[in-house]
Amino acid sequence: MENQPRTLPAAPVRLAGQNIVLREWDEADIPALIEMYDDPEIDRWTPVPSPFDAEAARAYLGRARAARAEGRLIQLAITADGGQPQGEVLIWWDDLDDGDIELAYGVGSRFRRRGLASAAVTVATGYALQHCEARRVLLRIEAGNAPSAAVARSAGFAPTTDELVAREAKGRRVLLRTWCHVNGEPAT
């Protein structure tokens, strides 16, 4: 049997749990997207361009929609009730292993330290395991990013012994440590 490319479930995706609602972005969210991503901490730890203005937000949403149409990536706004975005979680098939789903996340500066990232990662992990046939759910975190490491631990992830993953971000090479959550249990 020929190996078929994996795709994520069809749109729209709306997930609820952990006192949050994850939903897909829309044009009305551009002001919230700008507020979230035009932030020094987001700039420091993510490949999202800075400064992040309306033009960057529209381009970002366009790339999100194109990747969504390909079935390889879902970008969901983190909300309290399906309304105003407070952050984002991304779900995609891992570049290195087609059986793995990778997650990434960010929370706007006004909404940090409320457990939103941990809740979003927990809900997205459950979705990946139940609906995407993921073998493993992964996070990739740069050394020194203590807030993301705390989110990972809180959501039941543990660092792996996998080799560091190198990625290019804003003209610099970034080394990321892999954290894993295997079938609902942290990797040892």
C-alpha cells in the first residue's frame, strides 16, 4: 500500500474545554491579531515578523488559510467564549515524522499568566490524539524560553532525548528542544 499524505480534519474546527474555546480566525480578528503579535516577547520567541501591523496580519491570515486548505495546519484563536482572541494555538503534521503532530502557541500580553496557553495546549493535544491519529504530540521550545517550558510541563509534556531541531527564524538559526506527550502520557 502506498503511503498517503496525512491531512488534518476539514474546517471549520471549534474546540471547547478547560474553560476556553478554540476557533478558527476570521477577518474581524485582525485588531486582536495585531495586538497579540506586535509584542517584544512574541517577537523574541516566534518566527512571526515584527513590527506586526494590519498588512502583516492580513498576510498572516492569508498564509493560515492557504495552509489550512492544504490540510496540514490549523491555526486557532484562543478565546474565553468563542469571542475575542486572547492567543493562538497551531496544530500541524510534523515536518520530520508524518506520525507526529506538532503544536505551537502564543498568548497576548494582556492575557498572560491566566493558564490560557496550558489550557489551549491540553485541548489541542486531546484533539490531535483523538481526531488526527497522531502517534505523538510534540512541542518544540527554544532553550531559555522558561515560560513555554512551564506551559509544556503544565500540559503534561516532558522533554525528550530527540536531537535538537534547527530552524531558521528571522535570519538566525534557532535550536529547539522537543517535548512530547504520547497517547495522553508524557514521554520519559
